[in-house]
Amino acid sequence: MSDTADTATETTDDVEPTDAGREADTMPSPDPAVDPTTAALATDGLRRTFGEVTAVDRVSLGVERGELRAIIGPNGAGKTTLFNTIMGTLPPTDGRVFLDGQDVTERDEHERPHLGLARSFQSNELFEEQTVLENVRVVVQTSRRGAFSFDLFRDHRSVGRERALELLDTVGLDAPPSTLAKNLSHGDQRRLGIAMALATEPEVLLLDEPTSGMSPGATTATANLIEEIRDELGLTVVLIEHDMDVVLSISDRISVLNRGSLIATGPPEEIQANDAVQDAYLGGMREEL
């Protein structure tokens, strides 16, 4: 990996075709909790298609300020495409995205972090040949300056250093700040990605499978970290997560996608008891718990 952070590339791996004509005839139930103009983050009838494939099918959800919301669903449900559309990586086919009551649908991806929306950096987006400290410091400085350029690695290395060290401490990164990003463990790369997202000073933080590939101990530690970030920094957190133990233990509310549609939203105990969720995803979890 070079110093250049790869531009996110969308694929349709997270997509399954919907039934013929369903997008025209069926309206999934919206999240009833929050008015999109007053929520910390909301979507209104959000839809994204790839040719004849509908990946996100008129999803309306609202996340309250300070809430920890999980997005779950089987493979192909459209979760990552939903995140990409919220972040502006992909433009929606239809529908709107709101951030703190403001319609940001037409705002470019690079503008949204300056409006308070951030997504955790993935391993392939790290500056692998730079130190842990430099990865975070450059995002701090970029956030303050408003634009990225590679001279940030050459000049003003003291700018943002103190804040970067604070963020590394916040996420509990075990490796020394002088460690090259490419030499981090998988878990520490995930933590570094969260620290880099926090460097943009977000109000709403999106986490895409933050415990993927982690050991049970690292998974528990990361789940605790997510709760601490929400509580101590006062953030609104939305995460995609497959580990149901994590989802059920830390989420205030859970939204369930299936074939691009929002089929249920509610507190963990309500989602566990929902027959449609059982059929679509949880595979009998209600009987097990």
C-alpha cells in the first residue's frame, strides 16, 4: 500500500436483486421514531439501484442524538450500500439524507465530514507507510485546513500532534505512536481507523463492521470502546455489525434490512421477538436466548 489512501470503490457484493416490480409497488415501513428534520441522522425514502438491481429500497430511518443504533441484516441486505449512500460515496437514485435536520443529499462526500458526519477508516484506507501518529495527525490537520494534500506529511508536523496523541489514547491503541500503520495488528488497525474518524470532530460516527475478524477478547474490548466513545464524547453512533452478541449488548435500537428494505426497527428485545426478523436473519435466536 502506498501513501495514497485508496478511493472507496463500490461493488454490488452487498446487493441482492429485489422481486420484479417490487420497487414500484411496495413501500417498506419507515422508522417511526424520529422526524428526519429533527434527528441527528435521517434518511427519507432513500433508494439506490444498480441497473435493474435495487440495493437500497426506499429506506426511511431516524437516529436520535446520542443514540447507538445498529444496522443488521443478512449478506446482500444492502447495509454497506446504505452507508455509502449516507456518506455521499454513492448518490441516491431517489430519497434524501438529513444531518442534524439539514438536507445534505446534494453535498459532496468530502463536504460531509465538515458537517459533522464521519465514517471509520478501513484498513485499505490507512497510510500504511506512515506512523500511527502521522495517520491521525494528518486527518486532524486536514479537518482544520479543509483539504488534504501530501505536503501535510512533509510540513508542520507539530500541527495537530497533541490532539492526535489524545485520540490515540481515547481509542486505547496498544502500539507506540511511532509504529508504522502496516505493522499494526488487525484489531489495532481497526482502532486506528476509529481514531482517524474521530479526528474530524464528528457529531455522527458510522462504523462498518468494527469487530470483523477480531478475537473474542478484542471484540469485547472494541464493543466497550464504542460505548465509551458514545458516552464520553457525546456522539451519535451508527454501526453495521454481524456479531449479535455485540449488537444486543450495546445498541439502544436496532434497524433490520432485508433485500434492501427496512423491515423492523426497535430496541433489542423487540427485535429478538420479531417474527419477520427471525425469518430473515436471526435464525431462531428468539428460542436460544
